[in-house]
Amino acid sequence: MTLPDQIAAYEDCFDLYDAAKNDEKGSRALIGSRGEAKYYAMRMQQARKLQRNESRRMFPKESPAYNKTDYDSLKVTCREDKHGLWWVYVTRHRHDVRIIEQLSEIKDQELVEHARPLLLQNEPKLISQSAPVMAIRRRV
């Protein structure tokens, strides 16, 4: 299925993005079936892409607004509820970062050497997992 390439065709998507930006946790829209939810999520991504294209057209490369959208801090996901209905969620990208440290301020002996990288689910295995890797010890 093709998606419209006119930004005006996505007013409903921008309404959902705006609702998510104005709420601490985000927002959601009841769509119905899985296929409809996936299609709506594609529309949401297309709306953001078209807005990004507009920012590239309107702003010089030196501008902080170049190639950006108002919604870059949001993610779009589809979820099924216990009744079999599908929702499109728009939530903030959040990670529970406990400490951020500048590597130049850390003594060499505090760096962890030869740490194995974390493999994410569905990520292809690394060719060499024995290669030395530098990482910071996690402080809790």
C-alpha cells in the first residue's frame, strides 16, 4: 500500500503526536485490527518523514532545526489489548540511565577491559567476541 506524500494528509497523525508530547507518558489510539494498527503506525512514520523533509527544505544545514521534527523524541508502537483490539502507542524514548560519566575524567584503572558486548535479541552474533572492548563499570 502506498502512502500519500502530502503532509496535509496526516493531520490525524500529528494530532496523536501532539497529544503524546503534551502528556508525561504519551498517548494511544484505538485502531482495531493488527493490520490497521500497522498501517496507521506506518502513516505516523511517514508523517514524521515528511516533516523532516520540510525542515531540510526550510532551514540551512547549520540550523539546529535542519533535518529535525518536533516528534523525534517519540516512538510509535502497536500493542494488542486483552480483548484482541489493537492500539497505536506514542511514547517518549526513555532509558533509565543512572550515571553519565565523561571518559576523560575516569582513571584508567576504573575502566573495564575485555568486557563482552551485550547482544540484543535478534541481533546477529559478532564475528569476534574475544576482541578487547572498553566499557565503564556500572555503578548502582
